[in-house]
Amino acid sequence: MNLSPFKTSLLALAATLACSAQAADLKIGVAAALSGGAAQYGAAIRNGFQLAAEQINAAGGINGNKIQLVIEDEQGKKEEAINVFKKLVFQDKVLMIFGPTLSNSAQASNPIAQASKTVVFGTSNTADGITSIGDHVFRNSVTEADVLPETLKMAIKKANVKKVAVLYGNDDVFTKSGYDNFKKALADLNLPVTSTETFAKGDVDFKAQLTKIKAGNPDAIVLSALIAEGAPIMVQARQLGINVPFIGGNGMNSVKVFDLAKDKSDGLYVGSPWSIENQTDANRKFVVAYTAKYKMAPDQFAAQAYDGLYVASQALKTVKLSGNLADDRKALRDALPAVKWTGATGAFQFRRASDKAGKPAGYDAQQAAIVSVTQAGRFVIQK
């Protein structure tokens, strides 16, 4: 059958329109602290998401659909995180939200996602209680409760630690949760505590606390802090002649410690599923790609964001999107728990969490921790 040029053009146009109707952008929200005191984490998180999105889209997207990241700056503030979540859920109508950066902000904003039946996926929240908010709350950031005991055990083994001092931020959900988990782990290990000192977010002078700590002659200092306060604490400790190891939580596991503490950064023990020195194929490819794109080394937060988008993409591949936002959000929520993925941070799967009453709630990460110590400007894996 011969068709006129006009009819041929019409058929070609119809085919193009049909393909266009089938393919669509998958709008995924990212709430990250891109300004303020937590920006060193938020910038790395944004980078990790953008790298993963570029790679996924370049490989054909998800069932032919391309990922469109809608990135908002929540400034590391609870009030701003709430505003950003409302915008992403109700105005931008995203399929899901990644973030926010800090546990403080997650406690405030995640209930908005839960109430609107929108998946919220944390890649950097490690405080207790985040996933107890509800069954739409996920995270691939391993909790402090899982990591800190392993970090302590390794420091005890490697540095012959017999007694410790404790220093923590008492005005932040994350650092307070870290302290609570350190306290429990120290009790379980029967490790004596010579003194316990506190500080507040934004403090810059820690000499009074460190002088008291020095008087107790500990073998190590357990530190639950964000890097903005934690790095100066390390510097001031060394200036006071305190040269014992530091045992840090998730907030200290950043290459920024080398920029901020410089030659005073040695001797910091941290635990995480990810290490830049971990020589798996998936991690090497991530490190090379990230370094080439951003001209800097990645950190744990970039790696967890990168893997987080790949985890979500695995769930989305199994979902037949209808175009009805409520139905598609539900389908994604139902598909996510079954995802297993091996990426830059190693083998990953979800573990069901419980709420305060013991009923099933959201989903935590199930991953093994790698413990490293800082030496001469790099993290060295301890075994």
C-alpha cells in the first residue's frame, strides 16, 4: 500500500506523540542543606544525587522515563525543612522526597510526608526515632545505634583504650542521640567514663570543657558532634596537649575534617558502611566518576545519596506508573521495602522499624559498618 507524503507525515507525527505520551519526567524532590552550618553535608548530598541521576538518565532512565530532580535548600533548619517539604509535596507534586540533611530537620518535616502519603527517604539521618514516624519513612543511612558500638570496639582494640571522656552537643537531635547510643555502648562494654561535658551548636571555644577532660587523663575522647564544632574541638584539644584518639559518630565522618582540622585531624575513629578506601568495583567506579565531575573526593554523604537514588530507581523499575499521583506514590511505597542493591556503600537492604508502641513503622538500613581512623590526611580502614 502506497501512502501519500502527507499521510506518511501524519503517521510519523502520531508515532512521535505516542512515544512522548508514554515517556515522562519522574519528579523527585531533594531537600538538602545547601547553606548554613550543615552545607558541607548538603553540598555533597546534592552532588551524589546529581551524579546518579545523570548516570541513570544516560543509561535510558527508568522504563524510558527520565529522572528530574527538584532540589531545594532547607538550610539545615527545622522551619525551612517544613516549608520545603510542603512545597515539594503540594506545589511541585514530586513522586517522593530525599532528605532532609539533619536528623533535627527530619523529625520536624517527615510527618508532612507521612501525612500526605509521600515516601521520604533519608540518606544522612541517623538519630533514633526517625523511622518510627511512619510507614512512608525510609533511610539508607545506618543508625548510630548500629555503628557506634562497632567503632568503640575497634578503637578499644587498636588504641588500647581503658577509659574515656565524653563530649557531645546537647541541643541537637542527632548529637544527643549519638550521646545516648555512646552511653549505652560504653555501659555494655564496661568502659569507665572519666568525665562528661557538653556544648551547643555554634560554640567556638571548647577549652573549658577540654581542660576538665584533660584532668581526668582519659585514653580517648568520645565525641558526638557535627563537623562544624567537631573539627575545632580536635584542634583545641591538640593545642592543650591532649593527644589521645577521638571516637566520633556519623557527623565526623567527612573529608572536611582534613580541611578544618588540618594537621590536628589524626587519630579520629569513625564508622560507616562506606569508606573511600574500600576497593570494591562499585565503589571505585563511584569515586572515579565523582572526582572527575566535581574535582574533589566524595564523602560518606555523597555516597549514600548516590546509592539512595539507585535504590529508589530499582523500586521504580517494578512500578507501572498510572499518571495518578496518589496511586503512583503508593505503588512506589509498596515496592521500596523489597529492594536489595549493592552499590558504593556495599550490599544494602531495608529492615522494618517500629514505632514507640512497638508497631511496624518505617524502614531502616541493614548494612555492615567499616571502621576507619584518620592518618596523614586520609581515612585508613581498620580490621
